[in-house]
Amino acid sequence: QVQLVESGGGLVQPGGSLRLSCKPSGSIFSVYVRGWYRQGPGQQRELVATITRGGSTDYADSVKGRFTISRDNAKNTVYLQMNNLKPEDTAVYYCNGGPSGTGVFNYWGQGTQVTVSS
């Protein structure tokens, strides 16, 4: 079963923007979306951004000032707005979460490819 559904990846030039979306396949009461990871070529998976139930956010140093994580409660969707993209942002981006209230984050989206190239 797929718990998280991702979309929004693509090919952009340096300096461009993309907006990724992650929507749990189930109710917000059964799936908590913690944030976004990414994995570049030959690299380990990296935590990019997190958002709490109260709306507090945190970011990896490499994306601070450029990326913004947010949620739309009406649409039960978490977003990652990526501005001023750089070639080093090229990676597969994964949405991450888990069963609500457990503190376990073992649910993943299918991954969406982001390629930043001229």
C-alpha cells in the first residue's frame, strides 16, 4: 500500500523554481507527514526540511533561504517550494512520514526526480 503520493518534479535551469507536493493517501489522522528528504547521485539520503503539527519548520543548511515547506490543511497536502535552484539540488526527492502519533517515520512516497541543469 502507498501511504504518500508525490508530484511536481521536473527539469529546470539554475535559478529556476519548482513546487513539490505530497498528499497522504489516507486521513491526516492516520498518516503524519514529517517532511522531505532527497538523495543525489552517489550520495546518502539527506533530510531537507521538516514541519510540525504546529507549523514550525526547519531546514538543512544547504537549502535555507531558498526552500520553504508548508502545508494546506484543507487539501491535506504538504508542499516544498524550491526557489533559486542549483545544480547540486539535483536529486530524487522523497516525502516522509508515518502513523500518526507514533514518532516512527517509515512511510515514503515513490520519489520525484528534480534535475537542475542548463
